Amino acid sequence: MRTASILGDWPTTEAQARAIQDELRTRVVLDEPGPEPGTGHVTGVDVAYDDERDLVAAAAVVLDAATLELVEEATAVGRISFPYVPGLLAFREIPTVLAALDTLGADPGTVVCDGYGRAHPRRFGLASHLGVLTGLPSIGVAKNPFTFSYEEPGASRGSFSPLLAGDEEVGRALRTRDGVKPVFVSVGHRVSLDTACAHTLRLTPRYRIPESTRRADALCRRALREAAASGRAD
DNA sequence: GCGACAG
DNA sequence: ATCTTGTCGC
């Protein structure tokens, strides 16, 4: 029901989308440390696309933050709501992600997005946007540095270096596994950068990418396959 | 003006 | 994101 009202005035043009980001950005909360890593729940969200069939599938996977065991998972399928434009990714992913989150019975805890939060041209990436719309603490963990610069962090897990937009630190390049390419962590909503990195390290005991994101990725791909096979969307 | 550019 | 087989390595 909430999703319907949000889709009601979903932007059509890039200019409208940017204006929405500029307005919602003022509601981001950056002065809370956020939930203690390793306590409560952590929820991974991800989205998969079938542009041919105009289908999008989202998944939300709730994990126990201490054990990383599955608590609950949800999916939603819909139509593509916006083209991919660098800097406007949220408008492509958020409607279906919200639909999936809405069906969860468990408290999502901290939401982990596959993308950026503050590390964004207007400091309002997917994780920030999702955080503001849901009120939930959120962080972004991306696989690429986008347009930002960074110096290679030390080779061991836990090493990090600032992710920079000019001389402004908008996130961190964080090494989650020894000798493996870093991930790019930024704050979404109601979580500090230190806490966001601590969460990310707890979520990567085995792989470079957070367990939450890996599970959400697998789940939304499966949901997309099934939706394409049965030919439904809603 | 041209190229780069989260997923 | 997605198109795609085998293959090198732990």
C-alpha cells in the first residue's frame, strides 16, 4: 500500500529525479552511531533485471547479525520503473525493494545495500534513499569505486583508506579479505562510517562481498527466473 | 566538447 | 545489471 503511493509520483525525467534527491537529502541522519555490529538483525537487499520482459525482482534477506544465520527472506517482482542512469540508480531499484521489505515480518535491523550511500554525486545514493524512506539504519557496500578516488589500502583484511570526492571523505575502500580487491563502504542513514565498516567486516568472514548481499543476489535471481517462467510481474 | 560512470 | 565455458586455484 505504501509502495503504491510512492509509485504514484515516481519521477519520469532525470531532472525530476535529481530534484527529489536534493530534497530528500536534507532528511538523512548522519549523527547516530547506529546499531552495535553483531547484534540484532542485518538485512541484505538486491535486485535483478530482465529488460527484455520488463521485469525486475528484488530480494530482502534478514540475517542474525551474530551468527549470520537466516532469519527470514522475502521477494517482490515488478516492472522496471526507471532506466539505469549513473547517479540515479535508486529510482530503478527502490520500488521493488520496498515491496519486498514490506512483506517481512521480522525487524530488518540494519539494511545493507549493493551500491552507495553518501558516496554519490549529490551525497544521496541508494542506501541513503532507502534509509530515509524506511527510517531504517542503512549502509552501502559497492564493488566499484564509481567516480571516486582512493589509495590502495594495506593487503590484509580490515585495512582501509578513504574514498575521496576531491578532499572530502565520502566512504572507505575496505579490504574484506587478504590480498583481494577492496569493497567501497559508505554511510546510508543513521549509521556512522566506523560502524558501517565494522558491520561489513562481520559480514565477510569468508568472501569479499557481504553474506547479506550474496544471499540477496542469489535469491532475487531465482525470483526473476521464476517470474519470467510463469510470465507474471505485479 | 568528449569520455567516465553504483547496478 | 547482463551476455557466457572453461579454467586456475584454494
